[in-house]
Amino acid sequence: MIIGLDIGTSSTKAVAFDLAGEVLAQYSIPYPILNPAEGYYEQDPETIYYACIESLSHVMIELQELGIAQKPACIAVSSAMHGLIAVDVEGRPLTNCIIWADRRSEDIATELLASEEGRLLYQQTGTPIHPMSLLCKTMWMRLHEQELFGKTYKFIGIKELLFYRLFGVFVIDHSVASATGLFDIRRLAWSGLALGLAGIATEQLSTPVPVDYVLRSPNRDITALMRIPEDTPFVIAGSDGCLANLGVGAVKPGVASVTVGTSGAIRVVSPHPNGEHKQRLFSYLLRPNEYIIGGAVNNGGVLRNWFRDNFLTELTQMEADKDATVLLNEIVDSVVPGAEGLIFLPYLTGERAPYWNANAKGVYFGIQLHHSRAHFARAMMEGMLYAIYSVGMALEENTGPIHTIYASGGLARSAIWVQMLSDIFNKPVLVANTVESSAWGAALIGMDALGLTRDTSTEETAAADTANHMEHYYMPSKENHAVYRENFKQFERLYQKLEGEF
């Protein structure tokens, strides 16, 4: 038995798997995103840290109640990317965790993007120049929070905080490091150019290590709270996006992984980093000669939650026996594909790929008298997927045709959403019997690190794993795709026309 701990934006999930990938127990703890000022998006690192402890503790209790007595072979950890926490010399947070959605450094990012240094940084780090990156965040802090910047001993992410408390060392896996905008993905070392711009030294960052790095002898007090044996090894594993590809088996040419939780992303695996001059895509490292190429969109499940919480409250109260998300799905399904001409630009929190425009805004276009709340709901879901589709088109331009998509993340539980994904892309979509692909990807890394399984990076093994764990298969409708294709053309034109207004 092995446990994958997935530290995400909306929740932390602990999932216990057997070595065949079957879920034995799981527990999730949600937490909020804080918005202290316009464009500022943060989370309390202590809240997330204790969610890690509690989720593991609950899984261990559940395993005991199920009569599963074996101890975990290891805990392997997945985490969201782009989080920044300033800590003092004792490792105590001086700030909240500034997350990927934060836009406070957008002026810095805009100026850097237009420079020759920005182009060189993109080639070195594989991370597009954007306020999400730790590079832009540290540059902002240096300019606007000089006293805080001077006090900071280390600039770290949430997984690094967890491992520091467990083991007393600051380490960061190559996968998470490659998404910081500070890491040279070819040299596997911090970039001198990036550090110079940020005004920080190598010693102010964690030590980069491979994703299969194992740490032993964790803090006994913390393991007691987690209810795990004192000698349980921890495997550092990687970022949630990279691990999602591994977890669903999307490791072959032409196979893409689409993950939608709070945000969303589409990714493929390549033996080489991508260096396109348009700088639309990221190149994140998973393992040697295994790069995850793709793009993330800011507005995934956060859109669904926004619509549900603001426009369905009285319906939810009227139909108390129905979950709000189920009700939203029913409303969406009551409207024909294309929402009868209503189009939604989904940029409520700005946008990352392919436009990397932190100033982008949300827009409903084409509103007429016959459009109801249900049309607005469907257009919202379609707009979310058009954004992912636009990244998919950029991906195909650079890495070749995509013939199959594996879907994971919270929205993969919605059959309506997955069918829309298939219809818009005009490609078959497969959904695994567990949508917790990042946790399973972490578990696979953990097994490899401990020598418990074959190398899952091979095409044959990945294909076998995928065949064993796929539960649902969605085929596209040509009729629906024809409608979506026309709407998408208008979607793209609207963005281009409104870009200046944003």
C-alpha cells in the first residue's frame, strides 16, 4: 500500500492505493482562496499544512476501520505549482502563500515579456513570463515590500514547507522547480540570469532534487499526528500537472491529458523542451528526457463555483434534495450545444495560456431575449472549454497532432462536461476510474523510487496501466463539433477585438 498526498489549490487529498492502483481509502480537506485586494490571491500556509496532516490521519483511520493493517510503503507528494511563501531563518512563514492566480506583478511581467532578457529566460526556464511565476513575484516583493524582502531567509512553496517541518531541510523537486521561472531546465540548476533579476542568491532557494528523491526518519511528533509509522519514508515526487499526465498514462505521442480543478490545463509528454518564439506554452520537467509541454488556463472549476454560488442559490434552496453541482449540470443539459449563439469569454481571473494576459476579463456576448439562465450556464461551461481548446491548438502546432485525450480532475466527474470536451476537440476522451490522477502519479513515482514496480515511463507499461484503469470512454459528435467550431471562431475573434479594451 502506498499513499499519494496531493496538495492542490482547492483542497488537499490523501489517497491510499494498492500496488495495482486500486483506491483503498481517501480523504479530502478543502480550504479557501483569500483575496485581500484586487488581483491578490493567497492562501494560509498553516491551513494547508494542517490539511496535509489531517487528510493523512483520516486515511489511516479509514484503513484501520477497513481492516487493512499494512503500513504505507511511503508517502509520495504532489503539489500545485507557482506558490510563493517567504520564510524566516526558523522556517516560519512571513507571508501567506501567494498562488498562481495572483496578478500583483503584472506590470513587471509585461515589461519583462517584451525584453530580450524575457526571451532568454523563457528559453532557459521553460516558464512563460507571467505574474504566476516566482520570478515575477520575487521581483515585485523586492520593489514593493523591501523590509519584508530583506528579512526573508528563503523563498519556498507549500511542499517545501511540509518537508522542512518533517525533515529539517529545504528541498524542491525538479518538477516544481521547473515551474518557478527561476530554474534552468537543461542544467538542472537555478538560473543566474533569473536570480540576478530577482535580486536573490542561490542560498535563498531550496536545493533541487529529482522527483524520486527519498527522505527518511521524519519528525516523530508530526508522524504521530499523521498516524503513520515513525519510519515511513517520504518521496518528494513532483508537481500536480506533470504527475497528472503520468497518473492517467498520457505519456505517448499524440496522447494529451486535460486536468480541470480550480484552474485547468492540457499537456503532452515530449523528450525535448519546447522553445516556440510565441512563448505560448510551458516546458516543465518531470524526469530526465521527459518534459511536460502544455498550457494552463486560469479559469476552470472556479467558473463553475462562481456561477453556482451567485446564480443558483434560490434554485438550490427550492430543490434541497439536489446537490448544487448536480442541479447546474441539469440546467446546462437543458440547452442545445452552442447555447443558441451566446458566447462567454471565461477570463474572470485573467488568463495564462495561450495569451498570458493577466488583464483579460470575462464577457458574455450575443445576449438576446430568448436567452435564459440555463443558456448563460451552458455558455459558461463551453467558454471554459474553448479556452482549453485554444491551448490545445497551440500544442498541436508545436508537438504534433493529438488523437486521444485523458481527462482528470474534479470536473471529470461530470459526464456532461466530459462529453462537451470530446465534442469541442472532436477527439475521444477517456476518464480513469479514479480522477485523482496527480495522487496516483505521485504514487507511481514513489513505487519507482522504492523499486516496487516496473518503470511506468515505458510506453508498454503506461498503455497497460491505462487500459486497466479507464472506466469511461466518450466519443465526439460530429454535429455538435460543427456548432462548436463556428462558435469557437467567433470566440477567438472576440478576444482579439477586445484585447485592447482589457
